[in-house]
Amino acid sequence: MRTKSEARRQTIVDAASAVFQETGFERASMAQIGERASCSKATLYSYFVSKEELFVEVVLTSTLAEFDALLGTLDTSYQDIARSLDGLGRGLLALLYSPQVRAGRRLIVADAGRAELGRRLYELGPARGEAAIAAYLAGAMERGLLRRAEPRVAASHLKGLLEAEWIDRFLFHVVDEVDEASLADTARRAVEAFLRAYAP
């Protein structure tokens, strides 16, 4: 059960998420967020020392827990690498193209050029995810299921293949509803291409 403090923190994060999505990072103010969360600016600053820190919390809250859960589904016994990668691909695409994460990624694209914000979000999000996938692929390489290669490069190739059919439409705001069947088809094609490049 959440404590009162945890519940208040989550209320602030939810309010900030709504305000950032409506106005963007630059135009959003801590006063607006405090008003939406029904708390004073003093209370707001007692939880988050800056708007930047709150923005990072909003973005990470929407992705990290789900990504960690997705990684937990990977078959570390490596019984069927193709099936495991397909599950990872479908799960990753479902996460990245869910409405909440799409909104968060758009905020990042719009505002990541600000001093150190882009670097911090990259290190906590994509870089962390790439490292985890690279570690999994390195294990598959050790077992002879994939050819020897630089695991981080392989992880980048896998993610690139997974997003290849969607990223331009996402960046140009022409992705609306994304159905599970389409993502599954994309994942299957991406994993097939990846394995053609990395099979032993």
C-alpha cells in the first residue's frame, strides 16, 4: 500500500505528464503542474527540485518498469533464440508504440536538445535498454546460437530492424492506432532479417 507521500508524488507525476503533453516542456510551468496536482509550488519543489527532474521522472515512469518486465520474459536458457527474440520484438514494439510512450518519446524529441536533458534521458532509457539486449545477445553468441560479433552493434541492428517500418511515421506524427497483429508481423520480419545476418 502506498504511503501518503508516495501517493502525492504519483499525483504530481500524473499531473506533470498531462501538462507536458498539452503544452510541451518549454511552455509548461511548475505553477500549472501544481495547480493540476492540487498542491502548492512549495510542495511540488519538495518532491522535485526542478521542472527538468520532473520531466525525466514522467518519461522514465512510463517506460522503465515495463521494459524491465519485458526483459524478465527473455528465455535465458536459450532453448529457442528465434522465439525469444520474436517475443522481445513484439513486446518492445508494443511498449514503444503504446499511446503513453509515444507521447513521452515525442516530448523527448521536442525537448531533448536542452542542456544535458537529452544525454540524461538517453543514458537512463535507450542506452540502458541497448546494454541489456546486448548482454542477452552476447549470451547467445557464447552458446554458438549467433555468430560472434560486437553485442552492442548487434543490439542496435536488432532495434533498428524492429523500428524500421514505424519510425518515420512516428516522427512525422502519422502513427495513430497501432494494432497488435501489425506489430507482430513487423517483429517477425525484423527477427528473420536479424537472424539472416547473425545466424552462425
